[in-house]
Amino acid sequence: MNKQPIGLFDSGIGGTSIWKEVIALLPYENTIYLADSKNAPYGEKTSEEILSLAIKNTEFLISKGCKLIIIACNTATTNAIDYLRKHYKIPFIGIEPAIKPAALYSKTGAIGILATKGTLSSKLFEKKAKEYTKKLTIIEQEGAGLVSLIESGKIDTPEINQLLETYLKPMLKFNIDHLVLGCTHYPYLIPKIKKIIGSNVNIIDSGKAVAKQTKNILEKNNILNIKNSNTVTHLFFTNGNKEILAQFTPIKSIYTF
Ligand code: DGL
């Protein structure tokens, strides 16, 4: 069991930002990454559609023998993790906007959250946000259009800069001191985001926390791969553009599914 891979899935390349943190902390683990790029962006779909895609991805990874699945997508986590945990035996690790640390460290009492429509409108997100709204002003902003541009390899374009300015500048008027990135695609935009929000606003993403949580759960279930005498294997699958995915991972064994 310990040598079986960890599975990760996302609507596309975004979850590679999580995959990088996971393999940095857990270098002996084999992994399988699934990029469902054909169906991106998840954030614009209904909760039912997102759940059905999450089930498909889960079944694929389980068929490949995964011992644990990281839902490397906020939108899929917030809409599907409860169902997946109920219906499959293996452990699931999810990722959701890190409101808690932002709330804990905020001095101005105002934080910004940039996430997809699917995440911001989910019941799970609403529940989490409610825990903090008494003490905090939370400025929620949908990142409409960002995932599609990233998925088509258009990170360094005026279009993306323009969207980011439109979404982030109004947040500054509320004196936010933390910006939570609630989508795993967005860490790839951090240099651009910093240029707009400056150095007084801390950017929080959940990659490291997810890797730590994965380690804890592997240990707790006794399925951590302590040392792998064979070479570690990382497999990437996509139903989208292989060349674009290859720009976000050092792994060259990319397959279509
Ligand atoms: N990476 C996904 C997330 O974290 C992207 C969602 C999308 O495809 O819209 O939410």
C-alpha cells in the first residue's frame, strides 16, 4: 500500500502548484496527476456538474491504484469533498481558501479573497466565511476569465494584467492587509499580483498547508512511503494541451486520457 501513488486532480494545470509542494515535502512518494483541462474552468459550472467531474477524476485515480487523493482544486473541494469522503474508502485531502490564517494575522480587520465563482458560491465556503465575518470584513472577488487564460498559456498578456487590476484595485480601498488566493491556478500570477497590491498586503495560498496535511494523514493511516528503493515515479495525464501542461512541471512523461 505504501508504494502506491498519491493521486492529485484539478481542472487543469493549477494543481501543479500543489503537486510541487507535495513532492518537496514527501520526496519518496509516487504520484499521479490528472489535469481535466478539457472541462476547465470548473468555476463557471454548476455544483452538480463539478461533483460529477470530481467523481470521474476520482474513479480514474482509484483505477490507477492511488492510496490517497488530493483534490488540488478549491472549486472541486468546496463542491465535492463531502460526497467523495462519504462514498470512497481512501482518504481525501482538500484545498479551500485559507481564511483562517488571514483572519488570525490581519491587523486592519479586512482581507481579500480571489477565487472562482464555483468556490465563492459553494455551501462549504459560505459556512467557513461565516465563522469569521463577525470579526472581519471579507472582500470576495470572482476571478472570472483568469483560469481560461492560464489554461491557454496566456499568462504574460495584457488581458490578464487588465483583469487582475480590475479585480484587485477595488480591494485596496477597503484597506485589506491579506489577500487569500482561493484557486490553485492563481499562485502562477503572484509576481503580477504583487505589482498591483504592493508589499503591504500579504498573499496567502494553501500549497504548503496541503502538503503538511497530506503527510499527517499518510502517517496516521500508516501509508507513508518512508524510503523508496526504486526510482520515484510521477505520471501526468491530461485531456487538454500537453505542451501547456509541460510548462508547469519538470516531468516529461505526460499522457493523454
Ligand atoms: N484550480 C481550480 C481551483 O482551485 C480552478 C477552477 C476552475 O477550473 O475554474 O479552484
